[in-house]
Amino acid sequence: MAAGPRRWSEPDGAHIDVRGLAPPGPMVAILELVGTVPDGSDVIVHHDREPLFLYPELAAIGWSASRVAGEPGEVRLHLRREP
């Protein structure tokens, strides 16, 4: 059984590692996190695949996602609350 998502904070934002979680676990964990971070805080997602179903969900609640450099084989996203 896979463990839950790992979360931590760094100067660039709140990080969440959802690699290894079966769907819909990653999307649920990411949406839960963006709903709790303070205004002005960004979220960095560490994922093992392109989360295509996550993007419209983020847009619907006022967040954008852009891909950033990550480890080999990792999909890393920078999530920002839209003004």
C-alpha cells in the first residue's frame, strides 16, 4: 500500500510529492493543499505523470499551473493563485 503524499515548505512555496499515488489520490491531495495555503503562497507539485484532469479543476478555482524543471522522470508543476 502506498503512503500518502509528502508535504514540506521551501522558500519557493508549499511542496507536495504525489508520485506513486493511484488516481484520484494525487488530484485530491493537490486540491486539498491549494485550498489551505495562505494567499500569496505558491504550490510546487512533484508528480510522476502529466495531471491532465487537474488543470481544468485548478482553473475553475482560480489557479494556474506551469511546468518547471524537475528530476529525470518527474513532472514538476508550479501552481499560482491567479489575481
